[in-house]
Amino acid sequence: METFLIKAAQLILAFAILVIIHEFGHFVFARIFGVRVEKFYIFFDPWFELMKWKPKKYFSIFGKSKKRPAAESDKGRQADADCDDAAKDGNKSRRGSFWGDTEYGIGWLPLGGYCKISGMIDESMDTEQMKLPPKPYEFRTKPTWQRLLIMVAGVLFNFLLAILIYAGITWWWGDDYVPFSESKGLIRYSDTAQKYGFRDGDIPLTADGKPLDNPGEDMFDLGSARTVAVLRGADTVTLSLPADFMMKLEKGAETDSRKIALLDMDIPVVIHSIVSESSRKAGLKEGDHIIALDGTPTEGATVFLETLAGKPANKTVDITVTRGAGQATDTLVIPVKLDENSKIGFQFENDMRKLFNVKTVRYGFFESFPVGVSKGASKMATYVSSLKYIFTKEGAQSIGGFGAIGSMFPEKWNWIAFWNIAAFLSVALAFMNILPIPGLDGGHVMFLLYEVIFRRKPGEKFMEYAQMAGMIFLILLLLYANGMDIIRFFK
């Protein structure tokens, strides 16, 4: 129970931060362009809210109001008098308060949040407001380019947040990496690289005489060198590479069976947690290092998964593991029955500090920002490229909801892990929100681009129906994802 509460607390805190930053992006750009923001809520508030507050007007917590305005009508949909006066001159006059015309609140349903922008068809489906004459302070009366910036602002702020988090982690804790020399022979090379002499397990030593150490920083030197020295077993081997080796790598990446630019570093197959009761009963334990499957050596996770993929469902396989450390290490062969999906039922250990001897580099405050940008862009590219697997049968079955996201957090509170996961989720949220699906920011952007291209707005009725269809799709997707979590839990 304690573990569940810790994971849930981390999930809710991370989600709240991401929602606030995302909606704050919409809020700031809306107010810059003189658009009235009616509500700014963390989490959703169907039927009631936990807390709401409007500056100088009222404050309510759990439905108990401290102060209420003399007159307020949600049905009237009229702007405050100062906002009306400010809007008469369009964007030239904004005497209305930047913050004071908005109701702020916390909802009870932690599935997201919203920023209700006046004069806009959004998830609130406020069609009554759209029937009234357009007001100068409304979203629908603003130029297309302003509306476009308001809609992309949430995505932009989420990506900037990820960059700032990665920069902060780098500055405060340093940048961790696994040196080439500590790879344990788990480096894999692309098909093109192997054509020019590289072999899986080779450890890069020098590139044109320059020592190589950091896979992240030294990759360009390795790919552009004419002479590379590698450690192969106990021997040092020198490879001569063509001047256009980098170009050959880029061209080969389009057709190579391995989707690797030059090299990547695999990880040992160490069990982090066991999710299948049958595997636990068979004798597998957390911390076991799997070194073979049915007698086939599995040096790294990639070879292990490739070997496992060829096994039929419900077959019993022999898993060779090492258990313990030093002189107390034991080698065991454990028969385990695969499930109906040919899976064993465990999660890989992915904490690099538990798998390798990790090196840490310290950066100054300003030096950390370029690192943050690089990590943010890298995570975005990795996330986007992984989405193609969703459209496969196994990918669809692996989709998860809040349970799957919550399982990413450690069982004990760890700030480095928390901020790393929060940054990754911020990148994922940014990309998912820009998808051209009605109900998401990308849906609004799609219709605004239509307006730019064809010089006319889509009809309001069409926008309403599209928004409803998009919301229904997103709700069904949410139910499916969380339903898969429940199914996996009972399995």
C-alpha cells in the first residue's frame, strides 16, 4: 500500500506540474493578445470543484464561499465592465487586469486540466456563448496568426519545460553516461558500419588518434574519422574508413535491418520486477541476470528479445541466470512456461547505475542549457520514432493508461528519477497534444491552418461536431488504455 501511495503521489504531482505549465502557455498568449480567459483549472471539475478563486471577488473551498460578488451570472456570458471598455479599441487598449478577470480553481478529477478561453469552441462545449454576438475580447475575433500562437503555446511551454528540467538536472546532479570502456561488450553496430570492419562488441578507443570516452559527445568524431582503433577481445584492431563514411551511414540507415545510425549500447538482461506469478513460482527473482535462453547466449536485451520472439506461446523454456555477486555468484537453469503472448512476465532493470560503472560530468549553470536542449530534442525524436509500434498488434496491447505511467516512477521517492520522468512526460504530452485530432491543440491548429490556406473559417456547426467526435475518440482511447492496465493487473 505504501508503494502504491508513493507512486500515486509522484504521478499526481508530475501531472499537476505538466498541466499547469501547458495551460499557462495558453493563458499567457491569450492575455498578451487581449483575449479573455474565463477559467484556469488544474484537473477537471464536473459537477463541483475542490477550490475556486477569483481575485477581489470570491474564494471557495469545498463549496464553502468566503466572499461572493454582488451579482454574477454564468448564463449571461458578459465580460467584466473593465474588460469591455478595454476591448473597444481591439488590441490597442487592454485596461482589464491581466490576472484578475479569470477564475482559478482545482477540480477533483485528475485526468487533465483546462483553460477556458472566451469565444472558442473547446472541451467545455459552450455553444451558448457562441450564439451571442462576437466581442472584441473573444478568441474568435482575433487575427488567425494570434489564434494560432495561442493554440501552440501549450505545446511550446511543455517542450520548454522539458528542456529546463533536463538543464536543471544536468546543472544540479551532473550528466551521467556509460563510457565506451564500461560497455561490457554490449555495443552493437549498424549493418553499414559492419561492412567497413566494425563488429558487435568492439569497444571504440580512438578516432584519428583522439581518445573516445562519451558515446553522446564522441559520436561525430567516431563517424567522421579516417582511422578508428577498437578493442576486440584482447586485441587492438585499427580500421580504415572512407572519407564519406558519414554519408554512407546516413544512406544505409534507410535500408539497414538494424535501425542504428552507427552504434548503440545494449543493456544486460537483469530482472527489475516480476509481473507474472507463474514466473515467480518457477524460481525467477528480482536481480537475476539472464545469460542464456534455451542454451542460446543472450549477451544483451536485444539478443534476448530476438531469441524470445522465435519461441511459441505456452512453451516451457530453460532460462540460465546468474544470482548473487563475487564469490557467492551461482549459475542456475530455471524452466519457465511462456504465456499466451510468448512472454516471460518481467520488467527489465533500466537503472544504468545498477548495470554499469557510470561516469558523471559536472556543468556550470549556463553550460547546462545546451545539454538540456540536446536531451529534450533527443527524447522527442526517440518518442516519435517509437510511436510506429503502436500500430502493430503487440503495440496496441502494450498501450497503457495512468497505471502504466505510474509504474514508471520508483517505489521510493527519488528526485532525480522524478524529474527525469516528468521531463519525458512533458515531451510526450507536447507531441500528443499537437496531433491533428479535434479535442487536442493539434485539432485547433489543423482548422486554423485550413483557414490560412482557404481564407475562410470552417462553419461553427462543423467545429462543434468535430470537437464532439474528437472528445468521444479521446474518451474511448482513455478507457481502452486504462482498461488494458486493469487487464494486465489481473493477469
